[in-house]
Amino acid sequence: MCLSFSGGDFSMGIYGRNFQPSNLPVSALSHVYYAFMNIHANGTVFSGDTYADLEKHYPGDSWNDPGANAYGCVNQLYQLKKKNRHLKSILSIGGATWSANYPAAASSDATRKAFSQSAVGFMKDWGFDGIDIDWEYPASEAEANDLTLLLQALRQELDMYSTQHGSGHHFLLSMAAPANPVHISKLNIKEISHIVDYINLMAYDYSGSWDKVTGYVANIGFKSTNMNATRFATETALKAYVDGGAPVSKIVLGLPTYGRAFEQTDGIGMPFTGIGQGIWEEGVWDYKVLPKQNAHVFCDYEVRGCYSFDPKAKELISFDTSQIVSSKVAWLRREGLAGSIFWEASGDRSDEDSLIATSYHALSAIDDSSNQLEYPDSMYDNIRAA
């Protein structure tokens, strides 16, 4: 099964990056995560960009349809679902930018109910197949307990909607999960794993501007001869979740479609000064523009990590190549993980070195279960009418 994260703050995606839903490689995807919805402190979920979500007209959209209709990315994703019945759309809530109100939203029965009802309300109005919780991150055991209760409330609301209006369809619930051991240690892993369908392990950002030395951005293992380069490793995070009671078959391996840069350095595991400009964010480069001219690529299959290095510019960029992704997929299959998920689709290439396509072919099969098209109580005529 291949789960690929395709969205990545669509407001930024459809504007600056000009990455539209029609650009998604749907034949290689089983799930599309549309990110992100925002949260009020009282628990209610709301759109962070109603124009991108509902109002933007795409080629072929009518300006004269009667009734209340959804346009924007919501309609585009729904149309993709109609044409590709294996494609499931998941509504992701929070993320690094919009997690600030999670503690308040999860803190009481009343706020958890408001959250669950509004989240499922958006799911059914917009024609989605599930909900993803991306809380970055519960800061205490109390907040972690509230996360568990929030997931329980959401699972109950999803099942209630399915019974009443969804013909018994199983709507998906997933959670974006940290790889940092400090964050993992706070989670009620066993309880969470009983509630969610998938635990999407964010196995990236292991090194960056916050460090004193360069390192791999998403390595699987440690480098015993250069521990500075591998301060974190996915194999350790996976062990923590499995030891905590999570079935490995529910864990999905997160992979980056970007690289993190380090300036004025002599190599991997070495000190650096600055991170450079980047494309959309300082020090961050889309995979599709890597490696940069005059840079040489070095891959370590022991740790399953790569980087490019320009000795003249003294610039190092850590990123995953298609060969490393193929190696990672072989690893996750051997370990029994559920599949792979990418942050995010717009950073990938569209040629033979596409990371998403590489993962798809290496997995050999994806989850082809049917999506849901019937939402009889959607507030939008064009989704309700399907």
C-alpha cells in the first residue's frame, strides 16, 4: 500500500508553487492528504483559505450553476475521486503552523465534541474520506492524554456519521506522528494505535538550521563512525512505537521531497555557518531542483541517506534521491510497515526520478479500496448530487 502526502498547505501550493490538484500523480497514489485546516480554541475547525478551498474557479467550472456549489480544490479533489475510485482524500488539521490551539481544543468534553462535529462536518460537506490529526506537538502527558481523548471522540463521530449517512462506510482516521524520542515518550501509543487506522511517522527534519553540525535529513540508521551526521534515526523511532504497543502494520513511513541546506561547511557531520536562501523557505530546496549545478551527490546505504556537496561553494544539501527512496521502501517492506507518505507532492519531480513514482513501483501494489462518493447531507449541491 502506498500512501502519499499530497497537499502540503495547498494555499501555498496553488499560489506560489502553482501546484494544482490536477498535477497530482493519481495513478501512483492511494490517499491524498489535503493540508491544512485551522482550529479555534473552542474546538471548532475552520478553513484557512476559503478561496483556495471553495471559490477558485478552474477550467471547466461554470459561473452559472444553480444552487450552492463547491469549487476550488475541494471540487477538484472530488472530481479526481470520481475518475479514480481507488483515490481516497483525507482532510488534515493543524500542522506546524496551526497547532497552537490544539491544547485548548482537546482540553474538555465540550471542546472535543465541537472539534469532532465540525471536523466531520467539513469531511462530509467537502466529500472527503477521512480525517488526519497533525498536532505538533503535545507538550506534556496531560496534553498527550487529551490527544487520545480527542481521537476517541473523533472516531466515535466518524462512526456515527457512517451509520446515519454513510451506508456503513469506514471513514479513515490517522495521526501525524513525531520521530523525536522526546515527543514520542509523551504519547499513549498503545491507546492511540487502537483508535487510528494509520500512524504517519514524520521521519524527516532530523537535521537543519537549529543544529551546530550538518547531518542527514531523513536517515533510517545511525553512522557509528560519524554520529554527528545521524543524531536521530528512523529505526529508533520505529522501535519506540512498536515497543509502545503500535502494530507495525499501522505505521506509515514519512519521506521528504525536499532537502535542507548548510553553508560554509567542509562536509557531513561538520560545523556550518548559515543555511542560504532556499526556494520557498530559507535553507529548504525542492527535490525537483536538486542536485544543484557543480554539486556532487554522496549516498550512504548503511544509513539510507544522501547529500550533495559543492566543495567550491562549501554548500551541503541533505535530501533523498530516488535510489535511496527505493532502498527505504525495501526496508519498510521487510519491517512490515503499511506504506509510504510524502511531504509533499509539489516538491517532487515528474520524470523517471520521481520519488513518489519510485516508491509506488518499489511497493508493487497500493491500497485500491474504493473511496466514498455519496454524501447525501453535504451542504453543496454538486457533492450531494453525486
